[in-house]
Amino acid sequence: MATCEGGDMVEQLAGIVVDQGDKNANAPKKVAVDKTFGMKNKKGGAAQRQIKQINATSSLNPDEKRKEAEKIAREKEKLAAEAAKREAAELFKPVQIQKVPFGVDPKTVLCQFFKKGACDKGRKCKFSHDLSQGIKGEKKSLYTDTRELEKEQQDEERKKDDMADWDEEKLRDVVKSKHGNPKTTTDKVCKFFIEAVENGKYGWFWTCPNGGDKCMYKHSLPPGFVLKTKEQRAAEKALMDKSPLNTLTLEDFLDSERHKLTGTLTPVNEETFQKWKKERMDKKAAEQEAQKMKEATGRALFEKGDWNDGDDSDADDDDGWNLETMRKETEAARQRKEEIRLGINLDEAQAITTDASEGVGEMVDIAVEPNGNVKDDE
């Protein structure tokens, strides 16, 4: 009896479990919430980083999520501590603005904030972050001008520095430091500068004869220039001294060139030279006279007296305008223009017309050909 009751109880419990399983199976499943909903259309970099972070944390298990949260908390605490430190430094110390004198490179001055470990500009800071530049030397005397001492020392060193011991690189450095980079209007190199360099006269105290620093030509070595050493210049000078051209006189040079001439030539003596000179001067004078006549103006001819006034008959007339004469001339010009346009001779046509009108009982037709001739058609 007990066994039957126990079996019934087991069956009842199994039915309850089956019913709960059916209920869980039939229950609606929870939809996963998209935490990035509404953020996907944002194009900003911060929004995209936040979306990636949310997607990464949503796919982690609970342990990884906990570690990620602890990491984020530590970073926030670190940033908060740095912000509090900067705020305390700003509150408990006066504002210090580091300045440099005019003309001094800021990179040669040590950053005061970097020295105290509070510079947050990094590489963007215009001051130097080299602690070795902050080491102070000996104190300067207020009773001496160090600039004059430095200039005197520099002048003494430059007086001892002779161009004979310079190489090409040293010469280019001296040219650049002495003349800087002046603005020139041409690419030509100053001939005085080249002569001074080639003759060994260039130095710290050399001044250009063409206006000094205001010279419009370049005071820089041209590309491909090779500075000769002292030994090379001495060897070239010795070679030139031994050259026969150095001992050759002008008379000998002219005789040697005269013997090189070939062909039928006229020897030059005093008589032939005077004849050639006279012909040349006459030819030149004739050319000048022809040029003057070509360029002569009315005023020049009048002043010279060559003006020929052949219309003396008008002197007897009145000084005023003759309107009748002017009208006749205008009419004659118009008639000539009309003849040219029609291509005929009106005088011949008028004569033939007169003869035809005087004849009695005789009909004469006057025809004009295209070439301007007049023919009679009876």
C-alpha cells in the first residue's frame, strides 16, 4: 500500500515538472537589447569609439566585464588625480608667463614648467626640455660689456685667420656668415668678389668696391667652383713666369701675327694709310649727308634756305579765301571722280552730241562701249 502511494507521488511530481517545462518552452524569449541603437548614424570619432567599446563589452563574459570595468575605473581615477594636481598647482602658485628677450631663440631657454615636471605641451612646447641648458655659468659683471669683449676676441681671431689656410667648405661658411642671404636682382656673381677669392684677398674685413653690402650682384660662389690651394696657385704662377708669352713684347707679337697672313695683300705704310683714311672719311661724310637729306623737315629746309616757293602769283591776290575758285575746283574734282567711276571720256561724248544736234534730218545714236570708246550707230 505504501509502495502504491509512493509511486503515485512520483508520478504527480513528474507531471508537475513536465508542466513547468512546457510552460518554460512556451514562454516568450527575451529580445537582446541593442545598446548602440540610435548611435550608429553618428560620424564622430568619439561616438564610433564608444560604439566599439559597447560592442566589445556586450560580448564578454561576466569576469571579463568586471575586469574591463575595473580598468576603466583606474583610468578615471588617474585622470582625476592629475586634474586635481594641476588645479592645486594653479591655486597655490601665481601665474608665471615665461618670456624671452627679442631676437633670442626660445629653444635655447629651458622651460620652467618642464623643470618642475608640470609642462603638459610635450613636443609642442616652444621652449627647450633639455635640462642641461638650465646649468648656469659664471656670473656676468655689471661693470663690463660682454658684447664688446666678445667682439674684440672675435676680431682678434679673424685677424689671425688667413684665407691661405682655408678650404672650399671654410670659404663657403665665411661667405654665408659675412653676407647672409641678401636679396639680389640678378643671378650674376660679382666680378670683384671672384677676383678677391682668386687672388687670395678675400677675408672677414673685405669690402666690395661696388657699394659694399648694397652690391646688386651675388657674393656667393657659383656652382662647380673649385678653390685652388696655396701650392696650386704658386705652381701656376711659376709656370706663367716661365711661359714665353710673359716675355714676348708687343712688337714681336705683331711681327709674328703679320707673318701668319697669306694671300695678295696691300702693305700698310704712311701713304696707303692716308689714302685709306681719306676714302673712309669721304664715304662717312656722304652717308651722313644722305641721312640728313632723308630726315630733313620743312623747318630745316626753310632755315637752310633750300625752300623753293614757286607759287608767287598768289602774292598779288587777297589774303582771304576765294569762294568762286574753291567752288570751281570742287566741281572739277567731282567731275573727274565721276569720269573715273563711269569709265568714259565725257569730252568726246559731248563733242559727238553737239555734232549730231547741228546736223539736219540726221539721226545719230551714240553708244558707249564698256572700254570707254564712243561709237556711232547710224
